[in-house]
Amino acid sequence: MIDVFKNWISSMLCIGIFVTFITLIIPKNKMRKYIYSLIGIVTIFTLVSPIIKYINTTNLDNAVNQVMGNISSLSSSEEYDIEKYQGTEKELLKKEFIENLKQNISSKLLLKNINVKDIQILLDDEYNIEKIEIKIKQLNTENVLESINYIIKYINEEYDIDYSKITVVEGE
């Protein structure tokens, strides 16, 4: 192993001296970039040659078969069932979206002096709102129907949700 390392170091030194010598003698013309490319390829080959020799001396077929066996055992294992985790991820994302939307609606209505008791949101698979039900605490205004219509209109304008999908209920 030390002999391989010594040979590699000596070949790298030879390449270094060769590259230095070539850069001093080549003229500054259009061929210079092609010569540098060729020198780069030779240098890379010299750097990689010990790895290639090591791969050729070891049993590459056994290593590939072992890796393929590990991959097939992982794919058949239940703890790596991708579909199971993708479904869970989608549900968690949907719940997080609903919670953020609820908090956003509550905070915006609170700025309008409307206290929200509860919000129920129903989404489809594409995260489109199918229904939203807002339960508000008792309104202090005389015209409750006008206040509820104001809330529905505000939600429609703010979130671009169809009127038919918004329900506002006065709670206790």
C-alpha cells in the first residue's frame, strides 16, 4: 500500500513539473486553451488512477450485489413505506394550513372588534375551501343580521371565498 502511495506521489510530482514546463513553452495563441484542457485531463487521470487500481483489485461484483441486496431489503421493509409517510405528510400539511388560516381569520376579525369563538374549515384535496363556519361571540350591536352580513362580506373580500361557502353563527 505504501508503494502505491509513493508511486502516486511521484507521478503527481512529475505531472506538476510537466505542467509547469508546458505552460512556460506554449505560445499564447488559440491552441493554448486546448493544451490546458489536455493537461487537465491527464492530471485528473493521474489523481484518479489509484482509485481505479483499487477497484480493479477488489471484487466489484460482490460489492454491487451487496448494495443491491440492501436496497431491495429496504424497499420491501414496512418501516420505509413511502406511501404511508406521504399520506401522513399531506394530512399534517392540511392541518397546519387550516390552523394558520383559522388564526389569521381570528386575528383579522379581532381587529374589527369581532370576537371569534370557533372556526370550522373544510378543504378538498387541492386545498380549496369547500366550507367555512365561523362562530362568533354574542354581538353587542342592535342589528345582528347586518353584522353577520358584514362579516361574510369581509371574509369574501379578504380571502376570495364564495358567499355560499361562508356561514356565520352567533354563539354564546
